[in-house]
Amino acid sequence: MLELKVQSFHENLLASVGSLADADGEFAVTAFTRHCSELLSEAGEFDDAVVLDFEGTGNRRRKLKVNGYDLDNADNSVALVVTIYSGSPEIQVVSSADAKAALKALQYFLSEAIDGSFFDGREESSPAYQLAYDLRNRGMNVARYRLYLLTDGQLSNRLRDLPSKTLNGIPVDFQLWDVDRLHQLHDSQSGREALQIDLREWKAEGIPALKVESTPEFATYLASVPGGVLAGLYSRYGSRLLESNVRSYLTNRGKVNKGIRETIYSAPQNFMAFNNGVTATATSVKTNSDSSTIVAIEDLQIVNGGQTTASLFFVDKEAKGKDVLRNVFVPMKLVVVESTVASELVPSISRFANSQNAVSAADFFSNSPYHVRIEELSRRVLAPPVSGATYNTKWYYERTRGQYENERNKLPQTEANRFERLYPKNHKFDKPALAKHIMAWDQRPHIVSAGAQKNFVSFADLVQKAWEKDESAFNEVYFKESVAKGILFSAIHTAVRTSTWYEKAYLANIVAYTVAKIANLVETQGRGRLMDFDSIWRYQAVSQGIIDLALEIGEAVQSALTTKHRATTNVTEWAKKPDLWNIVRAMPMSIPAPFLAGLVDPVVIAQARRSAKDTQKVDNGINQQRRVFEITMDQWLELREFSIGNGVGSPTDLSILDLVTGRKTGFPTERQSARLLSLAASANARGFHAFSP
């Protein structure tokens, strides 16, 4: 049974890689690396991995190879990737010798980059040269090197773990990801690989803890954790310890909170009193015989206190062997959640644990109202037929990873074929893609270039504020415009990739800046008119006039991006700088007359948006009424009794409740339905559990 599941996963993996390769016009091995890097980024292995393809010869004719990297980890580690990809329909066994040879080629690349011998005779503007330059520049400012082998094959049973090594005194760890391990990750409820931590590696007897609360779904422990234990855990597992939202905000690589450092060195005995501590979750713990000491933890995730944990690690590292943390203890609240409900409870625990700080601004989990709204619209709104087709389709918004495949795979073959016809694979988009397309048009290409996670956090902040101001603005017109921005981005991506001037590097950066420059030209030279995204939606395509302008801009962007006179040596880092956007924005360019003629009167767009907002408000009201009628009379009676007994709600609210409890005849209006659901939400906050609005 397991073998069949792995085979099915392998087939879907190859299909996804094939679709990605076709869409981006790249080699299958590149698409495979990109796909797996995205999976591992979501799992916490990478922050934002960059894919490249380099294979060459080094000193003494040694083979060098690298397929990807991530230099921007919050734990100050460096991740390098090498790939073995066959693309065979049957799962191939990767021999121990082949796996070790690939990793050896990656190690040789790393060592020659650091000692400088790699640069002899290499093209300075190439991505591999840029990577080698950065690795050499980092010098000893690296916590550890993490070398990843990614393969669509099955690793030999004789090669499951490789012992760590050192390079210039810096630890080098090896991570092996084959089809079996990728399948396990895909099947995990949390979307990442659960950490199995034996605390006795750091503290022989474990961590004393007091169990203070227990329910069928979770148990809570309070503990005083030695600072050295937290530093050691972070040294071993890095950012994987941190819940995804916390990880996104821990961006100051290698930086230590000033107050934490001062307390450690001047008054370590006061750390417990001064520090807010750490809140963490787990799916299980192992305790000693009298349950007073935790000796092992499964799936530990820090949901609050990431900066404290990282700072302890960096202070310990900079102390160079001195035991500066011996008198430091950190208060910890550990919530052990049943694995079956962890995916629902952990985000909520994280949200409330961070309700007083910056993470709350990016409270953008998959079940946020914004994502739910986009998903609902994507399942309802029909897209016009593409050129040459005779049937309508829809654009599938994947609110959670793997949602498209899971939904399709549950269907019988005939219905699965209909599903793919209605939702073609090239009409699937996810949260990072949505954020990228919108942020690029919003003239933030430097933020897009900072990577998917950082871009998404910025996008989340902006949308959250807009949602709180007027959620009805996120309606059918917004959805169509968002999809049209994706069509525009993809069309420019294809045009640049196939152009004669494109130098086969930094495509994503060039496209993001090109889209932003077009938006800027429309804003500054469009004479008050706006981009006609409705036309792009209606034709499901971009006009040749837009493509011609994009190619002119793209070539200029490539020059500004790769010029030898750039302010930052590394091209990828240069793309993240606002200075580059200032240069591109100031480039003297004019909108061609045909392009200008294709822009649309803002009054037309304003009318469409206003109408869509009105419709959305009606839809919201209908949905609220529907939810009211889904709740049983007995549940409403429970709410009435709770409200009276706990002083929740006003006399008007109780009067409206009479309509759904049989005390009055009639049906609640849309406005009354909204008040009922608001009353239920207030009651939930006071401990009412019969139902949620």
C-alpha cells in the first residue's frame, strides 16, 4: 500500500515538474530543483532558495556542481543544493556511489569558492560566480554549512545518513531528500518534517517541567529552560524550530538584541525575570516516571520568542568556547497539542502569543478571511475561453499546498478529467504567486526580489490593512484584476525568456522590474488613464503592444541589473535594493501611442469596482443569513441562555435572538443576521462553545 502511495506521489511529482518546466521554458532538472526548494521552504528547511545550474571542472579536474542555494537563513547558516534527476516514469534507485559523488562535487564547489580558486577564468556576471563570491565574502561568518541532495529517485538503503564534517572549523551537515522523504513530507499534516528531539543530549536528566493544564486536545507545561539548551537546539535545527510566521519576521541574520546581550554578560541571574520567555508547541512529549521532567519532544515549534532563541545562539557563538550561558535560564510555556488538531490549533496559538507584537500584522494563515474569499471567487468565477477554445475555464486558487492535486485525486477518473478541463493546470496559482504578481504591479520589485517569504509578509501587511478598512473591495473585479496581473506577469516572463538579448540569468528579477516599470509609466504618462486589466481578463492574453514595450524595458532592466558599475557586487542582492528601483523608475522612456490608446478611462473602472463592492456586500449578507439558518434552534437557545447569564449582548440582540429561538415569528434580515453572528463571536470570546459564527 505504501509503495503504491509513493508511486502515485512520484507520478504527480513528475507531472508538476513537467508543467513547471513547460511554463518557464527551463530544463526539467531545474524545474525539479525549484519545485522541491519551494516545498522545503514551506517546511522550514530554507528561507528563500535560489535555483541555478552549474556543472564544471575545478582544480585537478575535479567535478564541481551546484543546483541551488540559500544564503539568507536567520540562523546564519548557508544551504547549498545538488540535484540528481532522472525523470523516469519508474522510480530509480540512486546508488550510494552516485549520491556521494554528487555531494562531493558540491563540496568541491564550496571549498574552491571559499579559497578563491574557483574564480580563475570564470565569467564574473554568471550566477555561479556570484554565489562563489558571496561564499568567499562570508568567510568565517557562517554558523554551519548545510549540503542538500535532492533526487526524484530512491536512495540506497545503505545511504540514509552521512556524518557531519567540518570546513575551516565550520560544521558541514548533509541532508538527503529522496522520493520517500519527499512523500513523507507531502503526507504530513503539518506540511513539514516533525523534529524528534532528545533533550538529554543537552541536559542529561532532561528539563524539569510543571504540568498546569490538560484537556483532550492539549496539555500545558511550564519550565525553566537553560539558555545553553535553547542555543544548542537552535545550533542543531536552526530556523526549523520556528513556526513559519515567526521565521518570516526573524530577518536580522546574526544580530543580537542589545538588552539580551547586556543581561547575559552583566546580570545573567536576572535573565529569567527580565525576559518574556518562549512559547512553544509540540505534538507529544516523553517524561520521566513521575512526569516531572521532560526528556524528549516531538515536533517542537517556537511560536513566540524566536528572537530570544536566536540571540542566545549568537551570543554563545561569539563567546568562542566561554560558557557565558551557564547561569541563564529562560521561562517557557510548552503547549502539547494532539497531532490530529495541530494544524488548526498551532496557528491560533501563534496568533494569540504574538498579538502584542509585529507578527500579528502578518496574521495571514491559509484560513484567513482574505484567502478564503479569493478561494471562493476562484471556484465561482468563470473565465472566458482562451483563443481557439470553445469552453470556459476557471482559475484555481490553491489556498493550501497540494490542494489542487488532493481535490483531483479524490475524484473518479472521468470526473478527474472534467476537473482538469475546468481547472487546467496552467490556471492554478497559489499565495506566493498572487503576492508576487500584485506586488510587482504595485511598484515594489525590490521587495519581490527579496524572495517569496519576505515578499509575502509585506503583501500580507498591506492587504490586512486594506481588508480592515473595507473588505468589500476584495470582490469579483479584484479577483479578475489579480488574475489579469498574473497573466501579464507570465506573458512578460515568456517574452523575456525567449528574447534574443536575454542572457539566461536573473529572469525573475528582470520580469518583476519590467512589470513595475510599466505600472510606473502608466501612472506618470498615462494622462490619468489606467491599465485595462478587464481586457486582459476577457481575452485571457496580453496584447502585442504591451509585450513590445515590456521587451524594450526588460533589456534596459537587464543592463541596469548586471552593469559592472552597480552599487552591490552580487546581482541578486542588488535586485533587492530600493536604489535599483530608483534607477529603473528614473529611466527615460515614453509610452508608445498605441499603448496609450489601449488604456482605459478611470471612471469606467471606478464604476465597475463600485458595482462589484455593492454585489460583494449583498453576497456577504446572503452568506450571513445562510449561516444563521445552518445553526439549529437548540444552539440558538443555548446562546440565549449563555448571553443572559453572562451579560453578553444588548436587549436588541436578545430581541433578534427571539426570531431564531421560536419566541417570535419571522426571519432575521441581513443586518439582523450580522448582529446575531457578532453576538455569537462575543459569546465565544467569553467561553461559549456550542457553535462558532
